Amino acid sequence: MRGYVSQATPRNRRIRDDTGFDLGQFARTLTQVGQAVLVFFIIGYLIWRGAQAMEYNWQWYRIEPFFYRVIDGETIWGPLVRGLVQTLKLAGIAGVIAILIGFATAFARLSSSISGRVIATTYLEAVRNTPLLVQLFLFYFVLAPIFGIDRFWAGVLCLSFFEGSFAAEIIRGGILGVDKGQYEGGDAIGLNKVDKYRFIIIPQSLPLILPPLTGLLISLIKHSAIVSVIAVSELTTAGLNLIADTFMAFEIWFLVAGMYLAVTITLSIGVSLFERTLQKGR
Amino acid sequence: MLDITSKPLVEITGMCKWYGEFSALHDINLSVHEGEKVVVCGPSGSGKSTMIRCINQLEAHQKGTISVNGAEVSPDMKNIEQIRREVGMVFQSFNLFPHMTILDNLTLGPMRNRGVSRADATDLAMHYLERVHIAQQAEKYPPQLSGGQQQRVAIARSLCMKPKVMLFDEPTSALDPEMIAGVLDVMIELAEEGMTMIVVTHEMGFARKVADRVVFMDEGEIIEVAEPEEFFNNPQSDRAQLFLSQLLGH
């Protein structure tokens, strides 16, 4: 190789080369946006043509009472809104329990206790390697009558145990992500095990745990639709019931999907804003 | 000068340690009396760090006994925290808690282990921060400080526990050269005040100035123990001669 003499520009002379408006780049962006719009238009058109060929009678004008009705100046919430509230309640409670289960399982797996590790691993493998629907039937048809719990709580517990297994791995990963030196630092100043986790390890693992955990909450909202098969009165069940009454299957499924989408996208935006604050905190 | 007749503060007898088949430490015998300063040196991988990490049981030994202040330490003991508060430790990589202010780093140990009130712990912390010349940084977070400042904070954090003996595990090895002097100055001041110290370091100037004894280790064994002048001018073993010639030869 020949000798190489660095020709690097000195730092104070590195000026950003902004040429202002870039016509070529703008044209490329425009074409790509156009392509996306075209694809969505074609899909929309195909659905509309298909529905027309079936002679489907769109009745969008009838949807308002699905959300709310005003009788004598009093607002009465419709089945879709009540269903959504139930879905959020279901997912909220299940989310809290899932996180508790997740912490317990993560610590059991990390512990030196053999029984703790065996129990935690058995739980994780059992939950992750059986279908959610089968777990739900187990909870509803087997455990619910044995322990005398109603269908709402059977659904909550099933979802909690299912999502808890994922929460456990997220939390375990977060705790393992804390540098080994931090444990030693805590040991060196004579902290006991509980204090060491409480003041040093957990606070430092939270920035690693929270973003994926909020992602888990989003998938929990989506997975909660499955409890409609045991007739818990949440959003999907409300949709099914409305279709049975009105036969407006197309409109209602679009509405139900749109409502799930609205909730999860709101949460996603919330999460990314939250992550940005966490990043700034570093 | 030293009261050798007293019971040693740290006493290691016949200690061995293995990692699987690998023998990390073999038949270590060392006693350190109150007020004594011992510098441990030797090539990397010789077991210096492992040895001092066994004293507060960050590493478990498998054979032999270690006692601190008359109490024997063992890997399966329940109240290891009570031993650890007598033994301050300063790490190569500082191991400060980055999510807490400097002040909180210092007050945590006294408050949780010794049950000191927050106000008293704060007084204590400020006292030691002043001693390491860093009191004006108390409200900052560790990553905002330079390496040398962080290491001085780490020393202050250990002192807040009012330990009977301080262990230093290569305290200056991770520092930029211009930061080393500040940390060594703090350590020299500490030594002059009579703190019992066991220091793993390559800073031979520090060893000459401060150490009562130099312990030379190689391949998991203590090869030579001597006073610094004796050790540096007239090392007995071939391995110590080789080590010193490599260290001072350039």
C-alpha cells in the first residue's frame, strides 16, 4: 500500500452543505406517496365493487345509535362504546396483573432457588407453547367452575397469565441489562438483597423495561378480542351482537377494527413520546 | 510504629479458589494489621483483584479462612452486609449509581445499612465530599463528572460507611493520565490519616511512598512480601525481578 496522507477538512471548516429546495427529492417523494395512494384506492375500489356485486346494502347512516343515543336530553351510550370501555377495563386489569406476574416470574427465574426456577420455567413453557384459545377454554370451562369465578374474571386471568409470560421475559432482560458493576457497587456499601434491587437495579432497568412493556399493553388490547368466544361483553362481542341484530356486517367490522386501531395508535404515539422523554433523561 | 502484637484486622489463611478446573488462587496467607498499608502488585491475571474481592466476598473462596475484624467470612453467611460495612471498596470502573445524584450515592449506604437519618447522612456525605475536594458537585449525576472526579466520589462513598479497612482494586487503571494524580493524592491523604488499606495498583510511585509492605503475586500465589525499598531495590524472586524490569524498563 502506498502512503496515505490525510486530507481531512479541519473541524471548524466543515460547513453543512445545504442547497435549499431539492426538486429531484421532492419529485421522488411525491411519486412514492402517489403509489401508496393508488394502492389504497385500488383495494378500496375492489371492496366497493365486490360489495356492489353482492348487492350489499351499505347503511352507514344507521351507525350513530351504535355509539350513543340522546333520549330526553340524556345521553345513553351505545353498545360499541360500552364494549370499548369493557375492553379497556379488561386490558387494564389484565395488564396490571400481567406485570405483577412478570416481575414474580422474572425474579423466580433469576433466583438461586431451584424450585423457583423450575416453577417459573414450567409456567413460561406451558403458556408460550399452547394456543391462547385453548388456554381461554381451560380457564373458562375448567378453572372458572372449580374456583367459582365469572366469565369476565376468567377472561382477565387468562389474558394476565398469557401476557405475564411475555412480561416476564421483558423484565428479566431489563434486569440482566444492568451492568454487573452496579450489583458490586451495592454489595460494597453493604446493601442487603432487597435494598440492592429496590434502589439500584430496578430503577436502572426501568428505562429498558418500560418501552417494550407498553408495547405489550398494546398487544394485550388486541388479544383481548379473543374473550368474545366466552361471551364477555367487550368490543368484539358488542360487534357480534350488533351484526346479529342488524345484519350490517361490513360496516360494523370496519367500525370495530377502526376503534381498536384508534386506541392502539393513540397508545403507540404515547409510548414513543414517553420513550423520547426517557432518552432525554439520560 | 505498627502494633504487630494486636490481632490482625484482615487475616487470610490457606485460602484457595478455583474457577472450574482453573486454580485462580492457591494457598494465600496474608494478615493486615490496623493502620497498615499493603500494596498488591503483579502481572495481570495473577489473582490480585480476585484476592481482595474475596475479602468482602464479592467472590467466594473454596478453601481456607478469611476473617475481618475477628469475624470469619464465608460464602454462605447470612449477614454478609455487616462484614461489608467494615470493608470499603473502590473499583477500577467506579461503579457509582448513575441514576442518583452524587449526594444520594453517598447517603444510600449509611441510611440503609447503618440506619443513619437523612440529615446526618447528608452531613456525613458533605464532610467526605469536601475531603475529596468535590463538595460543589454534590447535586450532579455521576456521568456529568470526569473519571477522576467519579473515582474520588467512589472513595468518599466508601468512607461514608466508616469502614475499618479500605480495598482499592486498580483505582487508577481506568483513568486518563492527567486524572490519576488527583485520585492518588486523596489516597495518600487517607493513608496519612491512618486508614488501613489494601491497594491493588501498578502505581509504583504510590507504593514506594505509602506502602508498609508490598505483596507480589503471580499465577495465583503470593511470591514475595517485602518492604517497598527492599522489594524495588532488591527483589528476591526471578518473577518479581522480571515483573519490575518490565514495569520500570521503559
